[in-house]
Amino acid sequence: MSLTVTRRIESADEVLALTLARPDAGPLPVWRPGAHVELLLGDGMLRHYSLCGDPADRLSWRIAVLRVPDGRGGSAYVHDKLHAGVPVRVRGPRENFAFRPAGRCLFVAGGIGITPLLPMLTAVEDRCRAWPAGVLQVERFQAAEPPSSAAESAFDVVLSRSDLTLRVPPGRSVLEVARAAGVPALSSCAEGICGTCETEVLEGEPDHRDSVLSPEERESGETMMICVSRARGARLVLDL
Ligand code: FES
């Protein structure tokens, strides 16, 4: 759908908050905490951003975008081009990170990763207010930095269909290494949230770092998101 930027707030730390609405001010699709939308930006760029506003607000959506100076261009496009009044094409909402209410919740966020958690926190806190004191407990802390890639180890990935063995160094993904070797691999978000790059694991144990797979799917180790996930051992064999 085509939406319009109705409000733009530049906050500290290069984070831009955008409010999006229909040009006719009509209602938007229903969403639940944890949902994200896809923004179709210039030059075919597709980027995923969590909805971080109030799900009860049917007339506008809110996203927050961190400018990544050495990124792939999506955040720079949003910061530089999406001013108030500018139209933007949006798909969704999609729910790959649904919130499952529980009696006790621990929210852990790294930097801008707080965005999908904000509506969850609001939902939980609303519920706390409605319940007798002590029935629900909420703990919250936010990490300032994402995990360092320095702790990562290199591993080998065997691409069975391509008959290639490639080295995946710390700080690079299977997706990047495969593409650099000329192997076509589907992807979209490159952040482990959309599921486009899901690839079958034939041998080895993945170190899952996505937000798509369920605990059961992670445990089975049958597939992995090659844009973010790595290997627990020295070698993986993928159906790629
Ligand atoms: S490209 Fe979206 S999960 Fe990998």
C-alpha cells in the first residue's frame, strides 16, 4: 500500500522516528506487538522495520530507524529522503516475532533492537495495571551495544548443490560469502527477521541468530537463516 510520512522526529543517537498514515487518513490493517512492516525504498531496496507505536492506533504506524553509516543504504535512504509528506510504499504488517504472554517476562534488547519490544512492554505493563499487585512481574533492561563479532569463530560451509567449500570468517555471513563466490541465494532483510533466506542444513549444527524459527525448529537444526546464523562447530553442509 502507499502511505505518507506524516511526522518525523530525529532523536539522539541517529535514530529517526517516522509516523506513517494512509493519504486518505483511513484505517490501517490490524497488528500485534512484535509485528514489522516492509518498506519498498528506491532502487529496489526492501527493508524491514518493527512497528513500535500503539497497536490500538488504527490510523497511523510508527517505526524507528537507526542510521547505519557503513550499512547497505536502506537506513541512509530513510533518513535522507523520507520527510513529512513524502509517499512510501509499505507491505505488511507481518508477524514473525509474535509476543506470547507469560506470567513472568524478561525483555532483552540490543540498541535499536528495542523497537519490537516496546509495544510488548506496553501490553505487559497495561496488563500489570489491570492485575492484582505481584501477580505479574516485569523486568526490563536494554543493552547499549550488540554482541561483538570478535567472539565469533570462522567455520567452513559446504554448498552441496554448488559443489563449493567456503570459509566464513568472523563478522561475515554465509549469505555474503556465498554471494561473493557467485552462488545465487535469496534474501531480503539480511537481519534474520523475514525468513527469505531459510536454507536446509544437511550436516552440522547451526548457531541460530534469527528471529524467525521457533524453539522447536531451532532444536531440530533442519534449517537456518544464512543471513545471520552461524555454525556451532567447524563445518556446515547446506543445500545451496
Ligand atoms: S534474509 Fe531475511 S531472514 Fe535472512
